[in-house]
Amino acid sequence: MDPLRIFLMAILFLIVFIPGEVDAEKEPLWSYNAGSQVGWVAISADGEYIVAGSYDYKIYLFAKDSSTPLWSYTTESDVTSVAISADGEYIVAGTFDGVYL
């Protein structure tokens, strides 16, 4: 697993699962079961949006407070990277078949 992926997953964990004070008994704010392994996650700089790319050819966009995707998009192959603009207005995803914006 490359260092960038580990870093992004750690950031997601800290933002989603530990908002504020660390408490071993706190439950996650929410969770979502994708159709396959999620390999990539990015969070907008304002913290309002989360984008995830999975190996089931999907890109998911979430608002920070909801486990229901705002939208999802099916690509032609596995998603290999994702990024999101500071305000969450733009998402880019790389796959084995190309780039999606």
C-alpha cells in the first residue's frame, strides 16, 4: 500500500470517526458499505464533502453528515485515485481506462 493511500485513509479516519475528543466508546458518525474495496478517499478542504473511489468501478460523493451518497458514478474500470476541490465543486478520478472530471 503506498504512503499517500495510507495518509488519506488516516485523515478520513480522524475526521469521520474521531470528531473532537477521543473516546473509546464513541460510535462512528456514519458508515457506508461499497460494493467492493474502497481504495481511495479525499475530503474537501472545507470538510463538507468526501469522495471515495472503489474497485467496483464506482466513484461516490458524500456530504460529511450523511451515509447516503449525494451521487455515484460508474466508470469503465477500477478507480485508482480520487481528488476533490477545496469547495467540493469539482472531483477528478483516475481509472485504468482514463480520467473522469
